[in-house]
Amino acid sequence: MKTHLGRRPFSAMELHTLFSGYVYGDEKQPREQAKHWHFWLPLLAYYTGGFSDELGSLTLEDVHLGTGTAYLHVHTHGKIKARKIPIHPHLFSCGLHEYVQWLTDHGHQRLLFDLPAKSGRYSEKARIWFSGEGERAGYLQKCALPTVDQHGHKTALSSLRLNFEQQVRISAMQLGSKAGFCYLLGLKEYPQREFADMRLLQKIVRGVRVVNAHTHWQRFCNRH
């Protein structure tokens, strides 16, 4: 029997708590087995709207940082269409450039190289780390956030996509581009494979609010 009524986005307060938790602070947890994907996956989910399987599959070839609009080429989810998502400026503020350079220097091919697949999928490991399983507490519980609220609505890693959707819907409406919204979410309502105006998509994505301006990958690496 279903014990919840479906996913909901995180509230502004919950997002603040989530992105101010120990992963984004200065101190490691006792016995914490820190992975780079612990830092990047929630950020990428919130600022791109990608599912964990899609984000786990990204290679460095999918990260376009050259001339023009920097974007991620997301293209592995069966039900959701492939799309090029402009990189939110805050991801660069978090050290994405430096991280990609570090990956290149160390010969890694996947963006989230230390997120392992289970039965060919990345979402399983991500789900357990984020939401916990059985007696094992996840990142949400360690941040003292509920996985099911008093109304029976559930929060999970995919809730961050709902936060992205909520905010780009508003910015796309303000810019008069329903097509841009549908493309960024990978919805079938946008029939074409490509979206010509990357500058417009970039403006829409910039509508996603920055949650913690002090987040940086180097800070994560330097925790003690």
C-alpha cells in the first residue's frame, strides 16, 4: 500500500537546510565516506532538473564549456527527451570549471565518476545516500528533514527537479516561451530535437534561485 501521495518540491527553508548541510559546510561527519558526487549531484539536480540516472551518465564530452553558451547535454532517460541545458552561473561559482579540469587531469571520463551503477542504473545508490534505507539514515535525515510530510507528500532527490520545474516555468512564462520550458524539461510537447535560441534558454535557467552563495567544491575537499 502506498504510504505517500507523490513527490513534492522542497520548500525554500528545506532547500536552505539541504544546501547548508555537512556536505556544504566545513566539517566532515564521523565515519563519513565522502564522495565528489555527494557534493555535485544535488546541485546538478536543482540547477539542471536532471534525473540522477541522467546526471550519473554524463561524460566530460557532454559538458560543453567552450565558446557560446555553456551547457550540459543530457540524453539518457527513456521517457524524457534529450536536451541541452545551459549551465547556471552558480554551478561555475561552485567550482565546476576547476572540477572538470581536475577530472581531465586525473583521466576520468564521467562527470560523477565516483557514483557507481547498480544493475546498470545510477539512481539506486543516489537514492539510498540521499533518502536512506531501513535503519540507514540518508542525507535528508542527517539534515533533520522529513522524507514524508504531515500531509503525506514525499521529498526525495527527484524533488529537486520539481524545484527546477517550478522556477523555470515562471521565468519561461515571463519571457513568453512555453516552448523553452517544455524543451528544458525534456517534454514531448516540444516536438523538435533542437532548440535554436540557447541565449533564451540561458535566460530561463537563470530564473532558478541561488540557495547558498558560499558553496564551493574546494571547500568540500578541504573539510576536516
